[in-house]
Amino acid sequence: MAERPQGLHRVGDRLVLTVCILLSIWMMTWDESDRVRRGAAWLHAVVTPIEWTNRFVEDLLELERENERLRARVAALELDLAHLERGRLRLEELETRAGFYERTRGRLAPGEVLELVVSRIPVQAKIKTFGADSLEVWMPVITENGLAGRVRQVLDRDLALVQLLTEEDSRISVRVARTNVTGLLRHDGRRFFVDHVPQGDPVRVGDAVVTSGLGGTVPEGLAVGRVTRVRSSPSELFQEIEVESAVRFSALRRVYVVTRSGPWYAGFEGTVSSVPDSQRAAPRDTSAGARR
Amino acid sequence: MTGMRLMVAVAITLVAQLAFVPRISIAGITPDFVVLLVVLVALRAGPSGGAALGFLVGLLQGMLAPETLGLDALAKTLVGWAVGKLSSSLAIEGPAFYFGLVAMSVLAHDLVYLVGLTQLDVARFLGLFVTHSIPAAVYTGLVSLLIGMIARAVTGGVLNRTAEVRRG
């Protein structure tokens, strides 16, 4: 490449010098307030991208650490899942050998609450379902947080009145998941209790309470709530067990009716997104065999 | 010096001037690393490069103390240009030369800066120049010697390479 002529070099040097000097003097002619304002604005413009870059790099590093943690967690959960799957297969095998039949889970029909009947607290709900299944009396009604009630009266094939667990007449057979102690769930207008649990039966605070399936109308294993208080007295025949439900009865909007045929979600998989995966069970062929 | 290396050098120098230099002050006198950088770059890049870098770092320093925005840029532009110009016409080398060059650059810079800052208030100008600028020029010159020795020991010499460029 040819070198620039010396004269051109000198002109370039002087041009740069002149421009820099003129710019400097131009800035010095500003009022002090202008200098402060513009100086602060320029500094902000210079520093902000550096701060962004710094924050971006920090976020990236944090993301990498978080990713590593999640990978480790996923690996642990995969192991747990494999272990549980082996357990489930073993259980099914044992049940089959013992002569038990496939447990019918029922099928969920999504619906929405049209009205709530309130007597201090909501005790009944009028619901409308979407789907081909016809409603029948005593079909369980659940939410993503657990059992909410049962169909009390069918008004139409997709319209029904639901008796919520909070109605004082409602009685549902439940069991403590950890120990299989069974009792009857009732609501006294303020709190849930599990009645008819003899003194000495193992129940403790924090135990999960699920449906027992003994009543014949509600499938076994639906979540009801957790034990919040246990009172044992030698002078009493039964323990007083208080339970808290995770269902927010005053905010019931979307519900699911457990119809009597098929596995969960058969027929409308993918159309209901608000139900957590924990409630999704693998579809099973329930055509063979009767209920336990 | 590539653009990226120059930017890194500017950033490190500004940070050092703000954060490190106050720690090595002697009786309130601090070395001026920014002028030192302008001198080093002007020796390599010539008058236009020195003036442009002087303007740039002066502007950045002015943003940090915007009351004197423009004054820093003007002083460092002139120093950068003058050192760049001088580098192509002088054939002297050695530590004493660099000490003198850096010290004179600091004095020239402060001369311009203080004239603008004091607005030709002679008493104030002389007071600041004698009590601050001259000691700071000596201090900066000594620091430049120290840095030169360290650089020579570590990499073969920044100042030597600068001299080679000048000879070339």
C-alpha cells in the first residue's frame, strides 16, 4: 500500500487537532448547568451499556449455575421416577396375583361453576359440564386441589347441583394416607373433622387425608386435605381430628366431575391445562374386570 | 496498539486514576496516570493519535466532573498532539528523557488546565501550580520510570518498543 504523502499527513494531524480543540472550547462555552447536565447524560450513555453487559454476564453465569442445579435435580427425579415406576408395576403384579381387579379411576369431565349457594360459607354449587358424559347423582366433583363435593341433583345431562364437602349433611368416607385409618369426613360449618377414629389409631398432624373408596360413590385416593390437629382424650371413645382442605370453596370456578367410566382425561387430553400433572395418570384399559 | 487494547488501557487507566491513585498519594500529591497514558500512546501513534486519545480521555474525565467539561479534553488534546509531534523530531532516549517528557507533559497539561480553571487569576494559578502541579509532575515522572522498569523486566520493555517504533 502506498504511503500517504508527508504533506497530507501534516494536514490530517492539524485537522484532528483543530477539531479536538474546537470541540473542547465549544464545550467550555456552555453554562455550568448545561455542562453538568450534558456531562451526566453522556456519562450515563457510556456507563449504561457497560452495566447492561455486566448484568448480562452475571445473569448468564447465574443461568449456568441454575442449569447445573436443575440438571442434577432432573437426574435425581429421573431416578425417583424409575423407582416409582418399578414400584407401580410391582404393585399391579401383586394385585393381579392376589386376585384384585384393575382399579377404576373414572374419567374427568371438565365443568364450570354457574352459581354458589352460600349459607355463611358456600355449601352447594350449580355446575355445567362440557363433554359427552351424562351426569349422575353422587358423581364426585374435584378441583386441582382435591375433592370438592358430589353431585346431589342432576338438572340436565350437563347441569347439576353439587353438594360441597362444606355442607353439614355431607359425609364422605376418608382415610389417613400414611396409616390407612378410616373415618367419616364432616364439616361443622367452620372446620372439617374426621369422625369415628378410635383412640390409639395412629394419626398425626400433617398426615394426608384421602378418600377411602369405601362409600362406593367416590373412588379411592382422591386428595381431601391434611390433618391440622389431633386431640386424644382417654375419656372419649374417638379422637377429634381436624382437617384442612386445600380447596378454596369460596373461589370455586373450574371443576371436574369424575364420571364412572374410563381413565382420567380419556377423550379430552390436551383440552384442560389447569390440572397439574400429578393428577394425570397413565390411561389404563379398564374394560376387563370389575371393581375391587 | 489495536483499538480493543487501547480501550482496555483507557478503561484500566481511568479506573486506576479514580480508585488506586488516591491510595498512593503523598501529602495530597498524586501521579496523573491519564497524562502518562496519553504520552505513551502519543509516542507510538503520533500527533493525531495522541490528540484524539487526549481528547477522548479528557472528555471521559470531564464527564466524571462535568463542571470542567471540555477543559480536561483541551489540555490533554494539546499534550497528546505536542508529545506526538515531539516524538518524531527528537532522537534522545533513555530513562531521563522519559522522566523529563512525562513530567513536562504533566506540567503542560496542568498549565492549560489551571489557566482555564482559575480564569487567569494569577495568584491562585501560581499557588496551585507550585503546590500541586510541580510535585505531581515529579511524582508522575517517577511512576513512569518505575512502570518502564517493570515493563522492561516483564515484557522486554514498553519504552524500548516505543523507541523502536520511533526509530522505524
